[in-house]
Amino acid sequence: MKNVSIKKIALIGVIFLIPIIAVYLGLGEMLRISNKPSEYIGLTFSILAASLFAVISIVGDPSMLLSGNWRQAWKGAKDIQLRLMRLTYLFVLYLVVLALLVASEIVEYNAMESWYFVHDVLAFVAVFSFLISVWLPFEIKEIQISRLEKEIAARKNRTG
């Protein structure tokens, strides 16, 4: 809990509040009656999922461990693993959006009116997922900068 601040708590609150407001204002119903937004959501989250999968694969590659003894490698790997776990949760969230999109299409096609709430759930999860994805490029950049700084420090120590 060392990195928890009032700013982060407020940001998390806003990130939850925006999709709640969107659903309250009828975004789920708008998704239900129009096909185009569903197509865009499917395309957007498919691209995000594929890109994130590639990033997780590259960043998590054990050959990317910095040189040094096993203890340094273990410490660096531990930090990277925590960050990769957050990225993995985000990837799963993208898959949930895509699954909800399929479910909403099935509900709409079969006119299952008692299941129309699925569109509201889709609207909430899609907006929420998109909002938390905004930090993704910054997280990846931070991982790379941290690795570069550690490698530079390790080279300085070797040369002296």
C-alpha cells in the first residue's frame, strides 16, 4: 500500500463512475439498438487484446532478464512479474468484453428481452476497460525505462 495516494483513489473512483453514468444515461440500450458500435467495440478490443498479448510475451520473455547474478535477476523478475500480472488481468478483461459482445448479439438475435441487461453490462465493462487502458502505454514505457536504467547501472558497475 506504499504507492496508494488520494490522487490514485480519486482516479479509480472516476474510472468507475464514468461507466456507471454512461449506463445510467442509456448506453446499454444504445448498443442494443445499433449494430455499428458493437462492430467498433469488437474491432477495438480485438486489437487491444492482440497487442497486449504481444507486449506480455515480449516483456515477460526470460531472455530479457538483465545480466548479473541470480539474486539480481530474481529481484528484477519479481518486479516485472507484478507488472505482467496487471497486464494479464487487463488482457482477461478485454476477453470478457469480447465474450459479453457475443452474448449481447445472441440475446438481441433471439429477442431474449429478460436478458437485455447484458447490454448494460457490456456498456459498463467496455467503457471501464477502455478507460483503464489509457495508462497502458505509460506502464509499458515505465517497464522499459526501468530495464534500461538497471542495465546501464549494471554496465557501470562492471566497468568500474
